[in-house]
Amino acid sequence: MESFFAVLKKELLYRIPTYRMKKSEVETIIFRYVFTYYNKVRIHTSNPDGLPPVAYRNSQLEEADVA
């Protein structure tokens, strides 16, 4: 979890002026980042192919269906 929050801060929060925004605006930005970019687009080095989590999970499910 610490690694995730470090990435979240580095890639998103330090790049926008959160101190000028309402809490609900920041929550929306974080939600969109996590569910659109982090899970579906961003390359992850923790899995063998470097796939985003959603694509990796789908590939694992396809392999399980074949077997």
C-alpha cells in the first residue's frame, strides 16, 4: 500500500494544486485516476508482462478457461 500511495502522490497529487480544490473535487480526481488510468492503462512491473491489473487479470482468467 505504501508503494501505491507513493505512486499516487508522485504521478497525480503533486502535479495539481489540491490546496485550492474542494475535497469532493480531489476525491473525484483520485477516483478517476485509480479506476481509469492506474488499473487499465498504467504499466506495472509487478507482473511478468508489465500489463495493467485489469488486463493481467483478464489474461489469467482466459488461461484458466482454456485449461
